[in-house]
Amino acid sequence: MKWLTVAALLIAGVSCVEKAPPNPVPEQVIPAQITASDRDLLPGENTTLTVTLTNTLEEEVELVFPTSCQALIFIRNSQGRVVTPENGTYECASVPSLLTIPVGATKTYTMTWGGGIEFGPAGSFPRVPAGSYFASAELRADNYTAIAFPITIVVR
């Protein structure tokens, strides 16, 4: 009787074997960095935020983005809430876009911020309250996501 129980368990165990999921396409590692031309903004001053991607791989990289937006820059307050762009959202056309970066090359994106609730030169939008803010960038392409570590910008 024990033999029949063991055989039944073996058969049941074999029938429950699952196939391993197919290997996902590995995400490529392309460093992203954000810098600012001025990290201490007095009223009326601007900073140029630059996001730089560097292809350190041994092959050309092709990034396909689901929308027209590629590098998204966010300004967060000390509580982590996005203050720029206002409401934390971008208006992006629903048209896929493509970015090709040759081996060893870089791609940069720039944006002017004057300390306002939207990107643009000083005085073009209401100003955020004085304090420390954190600028970061995100890229959300198919099979690739990068986040540029935040930098601090003081608004006076």
C-alpha cells in the first residue's frame, strides 16, 4: 500500500512541474547623470539642468520610447513631492521616439529652470518657496529604465 502511495505522489509531482519562464531581455546599463550650471538660485537667476547618457557598452544602443518624451527631469521638495513640473506630469505626444547612441558616445538633454513651478526662465512661472530641492531625471524606454541620482539645488 505504501508503494502505491509513493508512486501516486511521484506521478502527481511530475505532473505539477512547471516550465521555467523564458529569459527576459536583459536591461542595458547606460549611465545617466544630471548636473546644474548653478545650484544656488537667487531670485531672477536660472540654472541649466543637463542630463547626460553615456554608452559604455561595446555596441551601439537603440532606445525606443513609448512617447515623444525621452529624458524627464523632476524637481522634488524636501518631503519628496514633485513641485516641477507642476502636478508631476509631462505632456507627451503619444508617438514613439527613437534614440540611437553609438559606442562611446554621449547624448545630452538640457532644460532651463528659474525656480518656478514649471521649467523655463526665472519669472515665467510662479516661484517655488525658498528651500532645498532635488533635481533628478528618468528615462523610460522599452527594456530600459535609468534614473540619474538627485542633486541639490537651493532656491533663495
